[in-house]
Amino acid sequence: RSIMNRARIPAAEYEKVAERFNPTAFDAREWVRLAKAAGMRHVMVTAKHHDGFAMFRSQVSPYNIFDATPFGRDPLKELADACRAEGLRFGVYYSQTLDWHHPHGVGNTWDTPPADRDFKRYLRGKAMPQIEELLTNYGPLAGIWFDTPGPITPDESRELVDLVHRLQPECLVNSRIGNGLGDYD
């Protein structure tokens, strides 16, 4: 239960919060310079967490910081560019299974009963295309930190690992891709 939205907020109501999200003081260069000054060698930032909201400009889903908020910027692009300018590696976290916003993602049992869910539809229609966007739009990635594999099959985990390595051979994949796969534990 710890991974579930305990408040059971309907997706349509939850997405209204994005209309007010406007982090105008965000400064990617400042963040990256602070990270570098602290001795960090890479920055790993959340691209999409369990709520399904993308913190990057996604052509796959309008539920993202560029399209659904007044902010209208792509902070991942800004962070990736700042990391390159400061000599730090850049990576992303992506919740590949849990998505409380998508009707076929795992975790939202209050809007879509599990019996009505088609996980493959979510995986192929949102997760994999968004992961491809991350791998192709933000320069070299140090790694992708996947999380909470849940019902993902060994073949689906392998397909995601292969996608990452095909598009970015040097990009590391953590073991939370599921089914004993990944480049490290």
C-alpha cells in the first residue's frame, strides 16, 4: 500500500493542481553549480513519478510541465544543458509501471478497476514512447533509474533495457527495471 495514492484523488481532480504549478524561480544553472560545488559528478532528476506527470515536454501526453502548467518551459532540457556546460553527467528517474493518471497504468484502482486495465496498452502507448523521448531529446544520459516494476514481464523488462542500450549504449539501467535485469543493483 505504500506505493498507492492513499487519498484516492481522482485523476481529473489531481491534474487541476498542474494549472497552478509555476516554479518561476527555477534556475537550472544554479542547481547544477550547487551540485558541482558539493562534489557531485552527476545529477539524476525525476522525469515522471507515480502520479504520471512528466517534468519534461512530452509529445506523448499533454500531462506535462510544458503543456499543463503556466510554466511553459522544459526544466529537464535546462538541467541537461546546464550539466553539459558544467561538466556533470545527467540522468533521469522514470516510473515505468506506476502511473495514477493513465487509465491503464498501475496504481490507480479508484478511477479504473484493475480488471479493466490493459498494462501493455500503457507500456506501449505512454511509457516506452516517453522513455524514447528522454533518450533522444536530452543528450547523453548517465543512467535511467526505473522504479517499482510490479507486473512488468521479463520480456517487457528486456525490451526496455534493449531500447535504452540501442539508443544510448553508455546509459546505465538500474535493477528496478525488474525481473533481475539492469546494469547494476
